[in-house]
Amino acid sequence: MAATPDGGGYWLVASDGVIFNYGHAGFYGSAASEPLVKSLVGTACTTDARGYWQVTSAGSIFNYGDAAFYGSAGSGPLAKPIVGIAALGS
């Protein structure tokens, strides 16, 4: 789950990539149609709540809306599975 910065909405993410949006959290896409190797484990939203990132336990990142893609750990080996994601605001 990820809440909008002002607390007026939130997104719930299912392990298969489906996003459910509530309140004024917009829907910008989901990984539901992607061939996921591992389950999604987290979602984080942008500071303006007009986009979000989803991450799998293997480190693959999916970005939607105005969330920029900065890279992914999905192609390399990990010592431990990824368990979540957090976005840092300005």
C-alpha cells in the first residue's frame, strides 16, 4: 500500500501487479499484464501523487505516470529478496 502525500487517497497493490486506487489517488497503469518472475512487494508514489513505482522481490521496477525510471536490480543476483520500496521527497 502507498498513500498519497496529503493522505487523501491510496493505492493497494496485489502480488500479481494489479493496482486498486482509492480517494483521489489516480490510476496510471499496473504490472498486471507483465510477465512477472517474482511477486510484487511494494509501491511508492511520487511527491505530486501523479505517478508511482512498483517493485518485485527480484528487484524489478515498474514506473507509471510521472515516476521516472532510474534503474533496476532485476537483472542481477540478490543476496536477499527485496521486501519493499520507499520514495524520498524533496
